[in-house]
Amino acid sequence: MNNPILNEIKNLVADRDITLTYLAQKLEKKLGRKYSLASLSQKLRNGTIPYSEVRHIAEILEYKIIFYDLRKRTTK
């Protein structure tokens, strides 16, 4: 099954040369609550990860999420 969020996060993590385990540890520290590799993997596999957590992942990986208006070809 094609899972875009799982594939995208895995690619971003690989680009930064870190593991999903390390990412889960960083999320746990950032969110101030238990966050395991198993819970991260399950959310990514099921496509149930909240946007707020995706924003935290982007921040940890030093990426910025940008919405691109395809009709106007401008970024916001």
C-alpha cells in the first residue's frame, strides 16, 4: 500500500542521516511525553499522525512546511 506521509518522513530522515528511533527520542523531548519508535511508526503507517506532530518533525529535521498555491504559482 502506498503511504505518502510514511514515505516522505522516511526520506527526510534518511536525508538527515538519522534514524526513526532518534526522531522519536527528539519528539519525546520536544513534546514532554512518552513517544516511542513503535508509536511513531504506527502513526506513520496508519496515516494518523497529527499535523502538529508533522510540524514538530519538520522543525527537528530543520525543514519548513510551505503551502504552494498551484493556481497562482506563489508560496505562502
